Amino acid sequence: MSIISLDKEFVAGTYGRFPVELVSGKGCILTDVNGKEYIDLTSGIGVTSFGIADEAWVQAITAQAMKLQHSSNLYYTEPCAKLAQFLCQKTGMKKVFFCNSGAEANECAIKVARKYSAEKKGAEHYTIITLVNSFHGRTLTTLAATGQDHFHQYFQPLTPGFAYVQANNIAMLEEMVATVKPAAIMFECVQGEGGVLPLNKEFICAAEKLCKEQDIPLIIDEVQTGNGRTGKLYSYMHFGITPDIVSTAKGLGGGLPIGATLMSEKVQSVLGPGDHGSTYGGNPVCSAGALSIMQRLDDAFLAEVQRKSDYVFSALQGAPGIESVTGLGLMIGIQTAKPAKDVVNACIEKGVLALTAKTKVRLLPALNIPMEQLETAIETIKAVCKEETL
Ligand SMILES: *Cc1c(COP(=O)(O)O)cnc(C)c1O
């Protein structure tokens, strides 16, 4: 039986997979079961920050796996403590809670905000204001945070206490803050799953100002935008704001599951013993891998990410069959004249892997993708978009 039919028979049908069986890779080149090679512009949805089988990352995780692969959170381990220190030093945050995914990082952020606001202002201050068209995860609470009705279908009742405002609508945000007794405002600076849409700077700054004035924790979801993806260490750093809580995951681990919730001075003491926990959270192997990734995201490296981003934007903007290009850094959305799914399928044929987000083709290449491979892949996308018929 082929792996594809085996998967179809025994794996829950939650994914619309492409008909490609991947077996190995190196850097940004993936190889399928037939030996066909692909240039990867997906990085496992923004996860393999330094590509496949990156040597420093493999070295970090294998060395740790041979020493101590897991210990539970009843004891102290070095990789977890060092990663937390590194994240705090780079962001000015004061405490980190580790978990295993983006949804869990957001769950923790929401718990911190609710406890902070309940203690400070009263238990009725529980509502988390999020944005229409946002994406925050698949658990019942992070689905509630996700401002897209179609994700909510079939799973009611979701966790109560969420309210949605239109992205970039400052008046609507002010009105919501005045009516719901908020526990937090939470958003992605670039809506990823929503179509790679950066928010306006004015809106981001107005939200921060409201939060500061009214002592409302500001949560920035950096699950997709974080860890160098947008050309800064975290996307909020483009806008000159200081969030109270930052959640991240995806690219943090470079390919092993790890999520983190960063807490500023204001909320650093909210969680006490027993308030939250995770069996795997801060796992030594995942943390050692994450530290190896994070330590390499210095200013010179991030400038390279930005340079590659500039190249992609200028290569694609105005090209035949391409209507618009949006995004920040190496998080790029392309509105194509043809349906995005058709473009992605044609690219697979030609040996390039890309993603979609809503009606767009979405690119999230490894941050260190070699310029030559990036150029070849972008030329392929341009050729596919230009073709009269598919
Ligand atoms: C992917 C994503 C999540 C969910 O992360 P998981 O690791 O799949 O739970 C949450 N927020 C944003 C912005 C994301 O892109």
C-alpha cells in the first residue's frame, strides 16, 4: 500500500494534503519519494527557520538528546533557563512560560490577561478583544479568539468572553473598550492565515495607547510573525510599541514543537505555582534547538532577511498575472489573477512548494534561503502566473 493511501485510510481527515510524499531534505531543497526535488517556500508553515537538517540545529538537539531528553517541570534544566534568559534579554520582557504550540502560547497569554484584569479591576473584566479575520489557534478558547465565523461552525459553545473589532478601525476599538470591560486586546501585527495583511501603524499605536491609558494588557500574537520572520526579531518591533504579553511558537523551535509566552514587568508575577503548567513545556531538546536558532538572529542576519524580502516584492509587484503583494519580511502574500490553489498546484509540478492564505499565494521560506534558490522559485511563480491557461 502506498503511503498516501495508508495515510488516507488511517490518519484523521483534517488536512487537505497535496499529493506529495516528502522523505528528506537539506536546507531549502526537499526530496519526495520519487526522488523529485522541490525548492521549499513554506518552511513547514514558518517553522524550519534555517531549513531542513540545519547543521548547528541538528548538533544542538542531538547533543541534548544524548544527555537528557526530558525531565518534567519538577526539576531545573539548563536549555530552558538559558532560552528564557535569551528571550528576555532580547525583548525586555521579564518572564517566559514555555509550552508546545502556538495555540497553547495564546491560551497562556489569555490566562495571564484574565487573572491580571480580574485581580486589578474585578472578575467582570474578562473579555478579550480580538480582530475580525484573525487567527489564534484551534483549541476551543483560541478558536473563540479567532475572529472568523467559519472556524466556529460545529464547535459551539466556545469559551465565552471574546469580542471582535474590525482591523484598523480605531473608533470601533475605542467603542468596544468602552462597552465590554476588557481583560486584554490581542492581535497579530500581520494577519497571517487571514491573508498576510499587515495592520496599519496608526491602529497598532492607538491600541497600545488605549491599553496603557486604561491598564489593559496588550497581547501580541507573534506565533507566525515572530523569531525573525518579518525582518525584526518580533513584528511589534517594526511599530515602536511595547506589548505586555507576547505569544510565539512556529519558527522559534526550528522544527521541534515549542511555544513561549513572554510576560512584561507589569504581568510578570501574575502566574504563581499551580496557576498553569505543561508536561513537555521547556523540554530540553526543543529548548536547545530553539536557542541555536535564536542566537543566530542577529542584526546582520535580519538585514539579510529584509534584503531578500525587498527582492521578492520588487520581482513580483506589477508582474503579469499578479495583482498585489502584501506582507512584511519573508512573510509574503500574493494576490494572483488565477485562483491561488491552481498556482500552488502548478508550482508543485514545476518543483516549487508554496502555501495559500485565503485567496492568496503565501510564501514563508526559510530565513536563510540562498538567494539563488529564492530567485529560481520566484521566477517559477512568475512564469506560472503569466501563463494564459494552467
Ligand atoms: C499558526 C498560528 C497559531 C496556532 O499555532 P499552532 O502551533 O498550530 O497551535 C496561532 N496564532 C497564529 C498567528 C498562527 O499563525
